[in-house]
Amino acid sequence: MFLLALAVVCQSDTILQGQCETGWVSGPYPANSCYLFSVATSTWSGAQQFCRNLGGHLAILDSMDEIMWMRGVRSFYPQLQNTGQVFVGGFKESGSGQWLWQGNTTNYPILASDWGVGQPDNASPGQSCLALFSKRTDRDWGYRFDDFWCSRSIPFICEKTVPRCSAAALE
Ligand SMILES: [Ca+2]
């Protein structure tokens, strides 16, 4: 009876721990995170708004473990392998030039970074948004960090955390 009650409560919360909505990929950093890989393209700010409308934000890869996990994701997401750059949630603060992750309520410094060879290069006329540089037909860029033009429209990755079954639901 307890198990049945638990299942009902969790279903009413929509999502069980470790499960993501259809179209989202479950990730381990944190354990209740989900990622949406959009092959539809947008500018960086447009992508951020798209992700927020879904209850998330552009992906924040705030540990080397998460960065390396994300590098591996493309192996089972072939549609993202040859797209060139893919936006994630980092940006370069104007003025300070510091690279930050943009959360929903606060920004914080990018501490673990994985810049590709020669990046960031701030290519003309300036690049202030963070992308992962995926494989193109000519060579494999390793899905590492690249500063990119914010106003270009490219694919992007959303991230959100999903509710766990509350402790109350376990009682
Ligand atoms: Ca660049």
C-alpha cells in the first residue's frame, strides 16, 4: 500500500527522480538534471529564453566531470555531431571580460573550463557567448569550449533539474 501511495504522489509531481520528460536526456551532474539538445537554431539570448520558457536555462557545465560527460553525449546524439558550434549558458561579461555562467537568478564564474586549441580567440567583430565546438565534416573539434558570436543562430543545449519525490511523499 505504501508503494502504491508513493507512486501516485510521484506521478502527481510528473517526474520521478532520475527521470526526464520526453525529449530530454537524463544527466548525472546533478543526478536530477535533464538536458534538451535543440537542433533548431537560435541566437544565444533567444536560446536562453527558449530554455527558460521550458523551466530551465542554457546548460551550465560547472565541473570538469560534467564537461567530460557532455563531450561523450554527442556519441549517442549524432544529430549534434556535425553542427559546428552549439550554445551553452556561458557568456563574457562586458567590461570585466570575465566568463560567467548565467543561472536563472545569479551568474557565477566559469571555474572549470575546457577551451579548444586557440580559444577563446574573440574572432572579429568580437565573441562573447560560449559554445561547444562539435565535429564538422572536415575535422573533430572535440566538443570543447569556443567563444562565439552571440547573434549567430546555432543549435543549443538546455538544462533543468527535475523535482525529486519529496521526503513527505515517502512517509
Ligand atoms: Ca572563438
